[in-house]
Amino acid sequence: MFKTVRNRLWAFDAEWIPDPVAGRLLYDLPDEAPDCDVLRHMWREGGETDEDPTPYLKTVVCRIVSVAAVERLVSGGNMSSEVENGKMHLQNYLEERDRLKTRI
């Protein structure tokens, strides 16, 4: 429960998904293994059950796909709100992944 709310308030959120590249490295899977097979392996190792076939995986084996921030600002009795949204696009991620793989 909030007791007070200041004139300026920021809230952040990040979304992430399992990263097949991390799965390949962690479980020593071949580079040519399809992403869907790597994800299945990661969930199996992460404790999948019939009730929960896609369990929560540790953040370290995931990649961030979006970050959002909302600012609430009260100034002189007036309230304004701004929303900023940033997203890593898949194409940029793949290009960066390929660039990093050449350095390994």
C-alpha cells in the first residue's frame, strides 16, 4: 500500500522471453538445432509438468524484448502523463547475436 505519492512518479516494466542462444550454450546443443527444440529442452530442464509445460525460466537464460516506462508528473496542480516505450526488434537482436557469435 502506498502512503504517499510524490509529484513525480515513474513506473517501469520489462518483458523477456527464453533465449534459444542461451539454451544452446547452457545445454551444449548444436548451433543448427531448431529454436523450438531448444526451447522444449530448456522448459524440460526448467521443470516442465503436464500442468505447466512452459515453466518460468531464470532471467539469466532469457532476453529482454521490451522495456516501458510511464511517468506521472504533477506541476502547479496540473497533471500530465507521458509514455515512453522502447523495444528491441528481433532483426536487431539477430544481427547482434550473429556479430557476437563471430567473436566467440
